[in-house]
Amino acid sequence: MTTRSPENTATNRRVLSGMRPTGRLHLGHYHGVLKNWVRLQKGYECFYFVADWHALTTHYDAPQTMGEHVWEMVIDWLAAGVDPEQATLFIQSRIPEHAELHLLLSMVTPLGWLERVPSFKDQQRKLRDKDLATYGFLGYPLLQAADILMYRAAHVPVGEDQVPHVELTREIARRFNYFFGRGPNFDMEAQQAIEQMGKKAAKSFVRLKQMFNEKGDRAAHAEAIALIRAQPNINQAQQDLLAGFLEGRGKAILPEPEALLTEAAKMPGLDGQKMSKSYDNIIALRDEPKRVEQSIRVMPTDPARVRITDPGDPDKCPVWQLHLVYSDSETRQWAATGCRAASFGCLECKRPLIEKVLQQQEEIRQRAQPYESNPAKVKEVIHAGCQKARAVAAETMEIVREAVGTAHK
Ligand code: TRP
Ligand code: SF4
């Protein structure tokens, strides 16, 4: 287990997440990711971005499709309810600072750390037809670390497969802070900042630091952080320095993020496997209603139900998985009971589902409509988001350049 950086997650409500531009999204994306993004945007300061450079690390042979995929995907985000008034939406490559931070982080990243990220070997095995023995592909989790650290985000909503990347990000942040957050005068500057707080606060700080360092007292840690942050006599940089001093590390130039794993109901594909474009079993977010209805009508069910009089077992039926995602408990009960008692056919069982999915897609289509009919609107959203993101990135890079010695003022 790694140590947490409690300061970051207790007070920082910034969320960052990215998605590769794969083109039109499907209901698997909706239930697995987008619903969660929509929920988070209300309570957090959210940054969501199109990871187009990430797509190039594996799909450098298909640059022609990228442009279209980017805009289709952003429309799907908006259609799903991601609200540009609440969340900042941008495109990675429009913020070239990501590349600079990636480069600077690479200076302190041991090769072994990248080689042992599970996705490195996994993807090479999965995408055998591609040459992924590239510098860019090896460095892709580090690029992700740069994405996250750039916004000094505390929370990173990701799927299970991405957790090791967030973990790597934490390790990189720690190493960076260790090398660059500890100038030659670190201890002296810390003492100076303590004195500057005034006698009473200084005394409290020293006492709380001792309680934390000697006994690992978490409450003392929290109290110390609150104390530092409330001091009018020291500036932000001094506060950061003292936060690092408190924990016996360098100044937290780049705070450590945490993965935010969400329990999402599993969205089955039309064949019962995981929904995925490569299995050709998807319902697209903005699918034709006719096609959606037909797809669900022909979905396989429990193979034991050959005739309408044969009882079935919901646990052996992909349609039941859909009920778990879409139906209320009353409908579920009706379906499960009817299935086991063979009191209706599978088509009957699918009817409320078809209705629910179509109804949801109608809302999605309505939200997409203004953007579909006026693509300039989508570009405006992204343009505004990029400007906001770029301002934050510029701020971070100023601090980072200062720390690594490339500010050259
Ligand atoms: N690597 C992620 C994926 O393939 C996308 C991604 C890139 C991302 N940068 C990120 C996700 C930063 C979260 C945070 O799905
Ligand atoms: Fe599946 Fe419903 Fe048919 Fe049972 S009745 S097998 S749950 S579709």
C-alpha cells in the first residue's frame, strides 16, 4: 500500500478524466463512464478531455479517422448530459503543455516503472498485428500522469484497468516532488515560514507536526494542514512548502491523485458478452429507434426456453442483465417470476426494456440535436473549454518550470 496524501483529497475537489476518441459511443460507455461524469460535474470541478495523443500511441496507422471521431464523441458526451456550463471539456493536443510536462516527468521516470505497467505487455499481446514496441507506447502511462498532474486533480474516475496508471501517477508525483520540491534551502525556508506565522501558530504547528511524525496521528495532520492554510502571513508557496515539511517530503508541487472507482451496473452486449465495438454487439448512444428495437427483439435469451411453455432462469439470460440496468424492482420481479413460471414469452419480457431504452435514447437524441444540426456549437464548447484548461495548465507549468530550473526569468 502506498501512503495517501490526505491534504489533496480532503480539500481539493478537482476531477480529471479522459477518453480516447473512438468515434460514436455506445450504452456500455454510457452506463460505465458517462453517467458517472454527469453525476460528478454537479459537486466537483470537472475537467473532461479527448485523449487524442493517447489514441495515436496505438492507432498511429489510422490518423484519417481521428478528426471525425473527436467531434462525434464530444457530441455523445453532450448528448449524455455532460454540461459544458458545469464541466470543462477540451482536447488534449490543444494544450501543448501536456507534452512539456510529459517530457519533464520523463527525466525522473525509471524505465522499469513503465515496463511493469500491466497494460504495456497486455496491449502488446492483444494488438499483435501492431508494432507497439515504440517509445510513444511505452510512455503512454506517463503521458496520462502528465494529463492528471497538469490539473493538480485529486480524483480520477477510471475503470479498473486504469487503476495502475493512477498508481503510477502517484509514484511519479512523489518522485518529482522529492527531486524538485526540495531546494538546497528547503529546511531553512520551512523554519522561516514557521516563524512568519507568528508565535502562537508556530508553536501549534510544531506540536502537531511532532504528534504526526512520532505517532502517525492523522487528526493532528489534518489540524496542521488546516492551520497552515488559515495563515494570512504566509503565501501559497510557503503553505505548500510547510505541507511538504509536515510530511517529511519535498514541497508538494504536484499533488498525488486518487482513482475514483465507481460501481457501475454491468451493461451486457446484445450477445451477453461485454458490450464492445469489436464484438459487434453494441447499441449506440444515438442509434436508430428501429434498429434498437430490432436488436433487443432478437437478443438471445436463456437457451432452455425453446418453447413458450418452457420455464427459464434469468441468471442464464442476457436480457435479465438488461433488466438489472434498466428496470425498477417491480418490473424485475414481474420478469423473474414470469420467466420461472413460463407465464409469458421472452418477447413479452423484453417489451418494457425496449420501451425504457427508447425513451432514454429519445432524451439523448434531443440533447444531441442542436449540436448535430449546428456543428459550430460543438466547436465553440471545445474552444471555450480549451481556453479554461490552458489557463490552468499555464499556471502549473509556471510552477513546474520554476522547480526544475527552466524558468530562466
Ligand atoms: N488512458 C485512458 C484510456 O485509455 C484515457 C486517459 C488518458 C485518461 N489520460 C487520462 C483517463 C487521464 C483518466 C485520466 O481509457
Ligand atoms: Fe430472459 Fe425474460 Fe426470456 Fe426469462 S423470460 S429467458 S429473463 S428474456
